[in-house]
Amino acid sequence: MSRKLLEIYDTNRIKVAVTPNTFDVQEVRKLNDVAELSFSLPVTDEKNRYCQARHFVRFDHGDMYRIMDHTIEETDTGIVKYVCEHAISTLADRLMFKDHIVEGYKTRSAMAYVLNRQSDWVLGECDFDFQYDYAWTSENLLNALLGIPLPFTEPYRFMFDTSAYPWRIHLKRIAIESPPTYYVFAGLNFLGAQKTAKSTQVVTRLYVQGYGEGVNQLGIESVNPTGQPYIDATASVMQKYGLIEAHFVDRSFEDAASLLAAGRSLLLELQEPRREYEIDVADLTGVSSNSYLRADVGETMLFTNEDPEGGDRFKTYIVELTRNHDTDGDISLKIANSPKDVAGSLADIADRQRIEATYAQGAVQLWGSPLVGNASSGKPMKYPLWIPDATRVMNYVRVKIELGRFRADGRTTSSGGGSANTSGGSGGGTVTSAGGGDFRATEPIRVVGVSLRTTQAIDDDGNNKPYTDNATAPSGGSHRHYNWHVHPVAGSITIPAIVIQIPSHTHNVSTSNHTHSVTIPAHRHDIEYGIYEAPEAPESALVSINGREAFTMGKTFEGDITQYLIGDNGEIPRGRFIDIAVTPNINAHVTISVAAQGFIQSREGGNY
């Protein structure tokens, strides 16, 4: 038989050395976990200088491992012992920083989302097509990848192929109901076994919760067919063991359906005592070509123990394999009726809870503000309520609405100078009025007149001729005396009752082309402050949500309107504004005050 060699590679996977002097080579492979390889070299072996931390090694053309630690034992000969992890551990070197949320991703797409952040590993076969929501916060790629199938309710196994680069990852279904792919028979390959049964951690009722706290902590009631916050084992299991309760909390789950599936998967492991065998077998891989004699983790197997004191016939799958490479065919297997023991499952839960503080949880928030303004029957007042996309739970939305008389603010403003305003006509115009009818005097009318008359004669020019006499003064001068008188004459006339007819007629007035000019001198108006209300008060209003009529109110309303905000999917829409519109019956002054409470995660926006 050819000697088994250890190949050594640097961090770039370039082979730098080969040594045949390795010994005490042990390989431990666990189902859905990182395998380990340990080996030793003499301290005098010059190849030790190539066995540096994080360099890769491959033993006997097997899987690729990475050196993580070494210990020098002080003996007469001197030994250096190396501990290595499977190359899949390289995924732990890469981080999904901050928050990564994938909603509605099927299994293959979710795995690709994780693996696309590095180049060493690519996705191979995937037997599952489940659809779940996933959320990671500053998680390394290895933990994220191994956590993808946690909600599965059927067994699975990861297979890591490092035979060619880039390395490949497969996610395969363990067909526990199919015929076994590996057999252990007494007298053929069975060497010995140790049986262990653990029943102290049996659970028949499991309460399940996810992210959040208090009333805002995610539960399974909305997706659980029973509507309860817990899930129960089967009736037969419940009857066998009675009611045994436990609590499962994993705040990395933000989707109720995914949380329920994870709880069911865990309960399948917890509802029965774990029966476990550690079996020593002879590995006949190099002796027989029969594939039923080749053991590997995840293989379904049939174990038959023909013990005179009582044999077992046990069909299950291999959960752990330890191979001693120093002795050909020396392997030991661990088989069980569940992929993990209860202690391990609970430890995993505790570990997840230990690191869950890194996940963005959020806090209960209360937000809202008042909005005041006028509205009419044709133009409603709208309050835009913002629901952040990071709102994981809405607790309630309360609103207070008040209607008052329509308000107006009256004031005048100052002017800075004079101005001339001119109005003009484009031409002459004619204004016509029409009239007519009768004028009636129904009583006699007496007209009295007085005139002055003189007895003097009238000369040729129509003037009165004065009456004169001449006299001569003693001094020889002369003078004249004028004399006249008048006679007043009075007369009266009586006009009998008459009728005077005024025929129909019109009056025409023409206006010529002209303009009117008015000059307003510079002046100032004093400001008068005040609030003026309409005489009529509104009596009612219609409240609508996003254009959909919700309810009618009187002059005031105060209450919870959460039910009116819920959409067709049973949830309040996220990442958008919700319009709360108030339409009064007449012009009104409207006040809207909103108070919303929810559980919000801090996964959006900047840091200002």
C-alpha cells in the first residue's frame, strides 16, 4: 500500500511542500458543521516551516483543511501537533456588514445571496425550494449560510466539495424514508457499540418568539392554525410523556411563518428522547467495491446488532464520523434518531441569544403632530401620516378631529408711492330713454298777475314822454320840472280742468370719445390684526382614508382609527404616506391631531 502524504499549500492555494512524515492523523466530520483534522510532525521535520497558520493542507487526496493552531510537545523526540478546520471555515472570514434583509427568497436564491459576497465557493446542487424571509445583521457568511435551512422541517445535509477550485457547496435532502445507503452488520463490519438514551430534555409544548420585546415581540399566533403562541407535539407523544413546556426565542427571525417552521423543526428533535449509538466499525471502502459499505455523515443507514441479550434494528442517519488515518479501516460512527441532541440544540439557541444583541431590534416609537387649516365641502383637509418602512409592528393610530367656524385673517398692506389709473372709452355712445302719456289737471287753476302801467304817452322810440314845465330863475337861469305817475293793473285768469296728452317720445344723448384719469397720491394704510369667523358653524364631516370613505363624524371625534388603515393584505402599508382627509358639510376650520405608536427598527436613513 502506498504511503499517505500530506500536501501543504500557501494562502493562495499554491502547493509549497509535501511530507510523508505525518502521523496521529485524526479526522472528525460532523453533520452540517465544520469538520476538523489534526496531525503531528516530528519537531525536526524541516517541512514544519511550511505549516504556518491559515495555510492549507490536504491529507491523502482528501478534503482541503486550513491550519488554525499548533502545539509543540516537549518530549525526548519532540512533536508538533497541528489542528485544522475544513476549508468551509474560510466563509467565516467574510462579513455581511450591517443589515441584510431578503424577503420571499427561495432556498437557492438565499444561498446565492450569501455566496455572491466571496469568490472561493460556488453553489452546486440544492434539493430544496422552500421560501422564507431572512435577516442578517453583521453576520459572517458561514453562520448566515448554515442558518438558511434552520426553518426546514425535514433533515438535510451540507456537502462541501474541495476537489477543484472554486470549491462547491451542495445542500442535499436526507431521505430518511428511502432505502438505506449504508449498512452495519454484526459479523461483517460491526465491531462494537455504546448506546445512550437522553430523556431529561424532552419537550412536548414549545412556545416560540422572534424579534422585538414586550407586546411588540414577534409570535406565531397569526400563522399558527391553532392561533396559539405555542406548538404541541403529536397526540401520541403528548399522551406518552405528558405536558412538558419549553421556550424558544430567536430574535434573528422577523417573519412569523419562518419562525413557526423553525419551531416545528426544533420540536421534532425535542419531542422524543434522543437515542444515540457510538459504533466502532471496520471501514471496507478499500476492500469492497460495494457502495453500501462506504460511510459518510448524512448517509441513511441500517444498524443491526445481533446481541444475544437483545439486539437492535435501527434505521437512522450518521451524524458524526471519526476516522483514524493511522490505521486502515478504523472509523467510529455516531448515529441518532435526531440530527442534534437536545443539549446541543438548546446550546445553539443560547448561543444565538448570546449574539442576538448585534441584530437591529428597534424600539417602541410614538409620533404624530397637529394640523390646522380651513376646509370646505369641495376641498377637504388632508393629514399625511407617514408609516416608516422599518416599522415592524403598528400598535395603534389614534386621531382627534375638531370642527369650528371658517376663519379668515383680515389686514391691509402699505403702498409705497402714488399711481395714476386711467380708464378710457373706445368711442362715443348713445343713451336713449323713452316715455309718453297724459298730463291731467282735475281742478281749475287760477292764475293771478300784476303789471305796472303809466298814463304817460309814449314817444317814437317807445319811451315814456315826461311831463315838464319850464321856469326862469331871477338870475336869468332856467330849469325844468318832470312829473309822472303809474297805474298798477292786477288781473286773474281761471283755467278750467283740462287734459294734456304727451305723446310717446325718446331722448337721445351721445357721449363723445373720452377718458377719465385718476391719480392716487403716495399714502399708507394702517395694519389691523384680527381673526374673523364665518357666521355659520359646521355640523358634520366625512372622514376618508386614502380616498376611501371611513366614517362620518359630528363637530368633534376622538378615537382609534387603526382598523380603517389596514390594507387588503391585512396590514397597514409601510414606507408610504396615508392620507386622512376631513370633508366638512360647509366651510369650516379643521384641527387634526394624530398619535401613532409602533415598533421601529433602525435600519434606514443616515446618521446626521
